[in-house]
Amino acid sequence: MCAVLVHCHPVAESFSTALRDAAERGLRAAGHDVTVLDLAAESFRCAMTRDEWDTYMAGTNEVPDDVSHHVDAVRAAEMLVFVYPTWWSGLPAQLKGWLERVMLPGVAFNMENDRIRPALGHVRRIVVITTYGSPWVYVKAVNDNGKRTLTRALRAATGWRARCRHFGLYAMDTSTDDQRRRFLDRVERGVAR
């Protein structure tokens, strides 16, 4: 299976990077072909320009040059894996911007007779791997908007065909080294299945 792993964290030495590496090891151990898109490492620009917005609204399905390799990866993907920290109950700005700039008309959806049609039917799995500074009860109370964006809104672009899996480390701010090690192992084993 062709897997695209999208990682978003500005610090190369972060626990999020260790999660990215664990997920990549697990995917490769399972025999998947893996493409890693590290948004911070490539200084991915998260805001649309006015020209991009105008093109988006014109419905020409043009892809900006600086996101074309991301679009190519998504078009080939059978599995999308997202590794990121949950900040302010949602996705980091760079990852949210990635969705807005890459999941374009003609990529994630098509407009037919003024109706939106899913265009990611080839994506069979969506995997969300994230950390939360807060405990589970608080995250549940504020709706876990990042996870919802990926497992509901993005999943809708697959025609609801994709199966979703979520790995979350709650209360990261007070977790122990042992808890973090066990979570890394859980992620690596889990994505290998």
C-alpha cells in the first residue's frame, strides 16, 4: 500500500519527530511504500495567496507549483498518516494550511452540477497520531477538533470509504519517559498491522 506520512512540528528533536520515525518504521516493516512530507522541515507555507484563492474560486483545478509534489503524493496515496501535536484543541496552523492548500478541487473533491463529489476514493485508510497536553476528559469536552477534521471532514472526501485509526497520548505534559516509550511502541506496532 502507498502511504503518505504528513508530519508537522517545528522542532526536529521533538517527541513528535520520534512518533513520525516510529510510524515510518512500522509502515515500512509492514511492507508499505512510504512518502514522508515533513512540513516544518520544508518550510511549508500555510497561507493561500490572493492568486491561489482566485484560482481556487475560478474552479480551474490548477495546482500551485510549490504544492505539486504534495498533490502528486496524495493522488497516489492509499493511506494518509498524520503525525502532529494537538494545540489549542486543533491542528497546528501549518497542517491546517496544508489541508487548505493541497486538498484542492480536482484533488480532494470535484464540483459536478454545483454538488461536491469526493475525489479521494483511492484512500483506504486515514491514521491520526497525536499528542495532547491535556487529559482525555478535557480533550473530549472540547471536541478534539483536529482529529474530527481528519477523521470526518477529510474522510468525507474519500466517500466515507476510508477506515480511520487514532493514536493519542493524553496528558503529554505530565507523562513519564516510560509512558512515552510505551506509546512509541504502540504506534510502531499499530501501524504495522
